[in-house]
Amino acid sequence: SDIAFFWHIPKASGSTMKNIMNFCFDLKRAENVRGEPSMTFPVKNVLNMDTHTPKGLQQSLEINLVNSGQIDVLVSNYFLAGSALFTPEHQGRAFTIMRHPIELAESLFHYRKSASWEISYRKKWKHWAFADYAKSDYYMANWMVRQLSGTMPNEDVDETHLEKAKQVLRRKILVGISSQWEETIRQ
């Protein structure tokens, strides 16, 4: 009765993992792919509910998504808020795929400056170098530590946050590595 929980770290092979779960393992997941969120499947194995934004996670909590019997795996970028959706009847079994933080940040930067169809698109970055981005206020240092320790973007991160994040990783999350894809999938 447990449900897999994929903590989707952006630009760390998450979209590939979602496709593998859908098309190779025939697992149902939630993602708002068409219009307003709804308990319908507009795409094979994809329930049209939002689990990638705070508002969507709140709606998913209110409708008791994990107890609905409609999904096999929960996917969210928000580890703590996503974890809050699970219940004693359907506990979560968390896993993620990680990528070297510098590679991840560089990939995210290049994606956001070219993906004009995305909400996160930044046209003004077109002529920026990665170093410009890394020095700017747009760069959020220690994103994974913040997600796992519940630290807000405007708060400073210190060793206690890092230790808390490492403890959550060790105790709660099966970790795959994007550069070791074959072993990650085997696990």
C-alpha cells in the first residue's frame, strides 16, 4: 500500500525518469498537463493534478490524492511539502536522482535562458555567462539543502542545515546518480 515518491530535482534526469515510469513500468502519476487541475487522465498514465507547485500540493492534500487510488507514484520538486501528502494508509517510499551541483546549476541556467515556453524563462540572461548567473541574486545556493532542511530562500544556510539534509538523505531517500544511469535504474 506504500506509494513511490520521486523527489524531482530539476535538470537531474527527472523528465527521463518520469517517462520511464510512465511508458516502461506503466505507472500512473500526477502532473498538471492540461488546463485546470482535475482528476482526469488527459495523457496516458498522467493524472491532471499539480504536485509541482505549493498551490497544487495544497489542492492535492485537500482532495487526499495519495488515498484516491489514482496514482502509483507521486512526483514533486518539493520534498517536505510532497512528503506531507502521505498518510498512514499510504506511506511514501522516497527516491531521487542527483547530479553534480555545478553541472546541475549550469544546465538549469542554460535551460532557463533558452526555454521561452517555460514560466521560468529569463530572456535577459541571453547574453549572460554562467559566472554572471552564479554571482546574481537569481542563483539560489544550496537548493537541495534548503529543500531537505525546510530552509527558506532568504535564510542563511549553515552546517546545521547541511547536517539535517544529510540525515534526511541517509534515512529517508534512495539516491540514484545521473552519471550512473544504468545502476540508478537497476536500483
